[in-house]
Amino acid sequence: MTTVASPVPATLAPSDVELLRRMLLVRRFEERCAELYSASRIRGFLHLYIGEEAVAVGVGAALEDGDNVVATYREHGHALVRGVPAGAVMAEMFGKVEGCSRGRGGSMHLFSVDHRFYGGHGIVAGGLPVALGLALADRMRGVPRVTACFFGEGAVAEGEFHETMNLAALWTVPMLFCCENNLYAMGTALARSESDTDLTVKAASYGMPAWSVDGMDVIAVREATRRAALQARAGGGPVFLELRTYRFRAHSMYDPELYRSKDEVAVWRERDPIDAIARRLTGAALLDADALEALDAAAMEEVDAAVAFADAGTDEPLSDLTRHVYADRRGERGPEEERT
């Protein structure tokens, strides 16, 4: 299967300012999370998405409200783009009942049925079989819906990836494989884990279209996803998107980041996706300095409100410790079952 690049439109529309707004919200939310984690107000694991915002926002802009989204443990941005309120996400970080997973999932396990956002999966490649099941169910019921599954390039080395790719192609399911290739699986460089670093070749071996996309360009990501979603929704089967991006922060807040140089990070920071789309919008006379400042201020205000909401949240009572964990079926047993 030939690997092709997605065409990028030469002109922008006024509505494309919304892409910048969403990216700013994700960036400011992530930056605040880093501050709160350092202050021990967020605990557990924390994996930041700073630098990769164009992927979540670009893909999200091409999806419909009824589509399904499955993500990894680096999923705060995906949840926000999907429409999960910032307050519900931050409350989940704080372990509060008002969180989108009632405070039980934390940073790595955000979930919202109302927004068709099915995780937040802590296991590498763990979301892929779940996404396959969602897509298969929609295909069997004849629902014109696609399932977008995000995963890192490290997942390509996992068995679940290959099993899911094979079945998705075999069953012609409406699924988008959104590979966020940020070059490092935790601290392992891509070239040290894959014999062939062109990931589209692996995907094409399963007989599905496989496209490589500049993941630092939100417009390129959106257009590639639109094309892929149109094909999948029309019954054309799954599509693999290799979204080449880069995380500016370490793998997690615990990561000493000894596996890459500061010079390398600095080079990628020059390609900041937020700065890139802001420059394009400015060049197209769709944005000026005042409007950019207002967008950024609004993002900060939304994050401030989210923190206030989380601060005011409630802790789950100790009496609910086993709730949603064990099923109490005593009331459903018949007389003979009670005797045994």
C-alpha cells in the first residue's frame, strides 16, 4: 500500500482561530498541572502533553460529536478537546467525586461516556482492543460512526497493536489508528526499538492506507484526519495516521530525562505548534496581538475556574471504598442459593 501525504489547504478560515483557542487551553491546563503536581496537590503519575497539542486538536476538529475516542495515559488534552469540562478533568486530578471518573482514575484514567471518551488507558497499547470493539459494534449495527484511537509509537512493539491492526483490516471496521510518534517510548528512542522506523510501512503491511503527517501542524493533522474519517465512515475500513510530533517535557514528572539532549529539545521547541498556527493566522489577517492575548487570557481564566472547582470538590467517603468494585448480589439470590 502506497504511503501518501495529506494535502494542506493554502488558505485559512476565520473559524480556524478556534483551533488556536483549544491548543492554548490544553497548554495552559498542562502547565498548571505541572505547578500543582510540584506543590503536591496532584499526586500519583502525571504525563504532560506539552508540545503535542496539534495532534489532539487537529484530530478532534475532524471528528463528529457521535464518534468514539480512545486515548493513552497522556490524555488530558484529548479529554478537553473532546468536550469534557476542564473542571471535571481537574477534579479528577485532585481525586474528587466531581471528577469525570469520580476521582478514582486520576490523571491516567479519564473517562466520560457522555462525551464518548473511553479512556485514558494506563497500559501501553491497552486502548487498541477497546477501540476495535467499539468500531466493530458500530459496523455491525450499521452506525455511521468512526472510532479514533490514540497511542504512542512505543505501542507498535506490542502484540495488541498487531492483533488489532490485523482484525481491523480483516473486519473492515471504521477505525482511525492515530499514532502519536514523539520519537521516544518513555526513554527509548524509536531507532532503538524498531528495525524499521517508517511506521507507515508496518501499517501498510496489513493492507490499510497509512499516511505520515506533520503532527506539529494542526491544519495538516485536521485535513489528514478528515480524509481518513470520510473514508472509514463510508465503509472503506481503517486508516493508519502516523502523526510525527514531540513532547517538550519529560515522559512523566518522575522522569530525569537523561536519554535526550537539551539541544534536541530546543530545536523542536522552535517548531512549537501553537506559535506556528498563531503565525499563520496572523499572516492571513485573522488574528492580531490583542486577539491572541485575549485568547490566552481566556484560557487562563478557564483553567483558574477549573482549579477552583476542583478545590471545592468533595472527597469520596470511606464507606464507599468498595463501591463499584464488588457486586453485592445477596438481594438477588433465591432460597436455594441462600442455603448453599
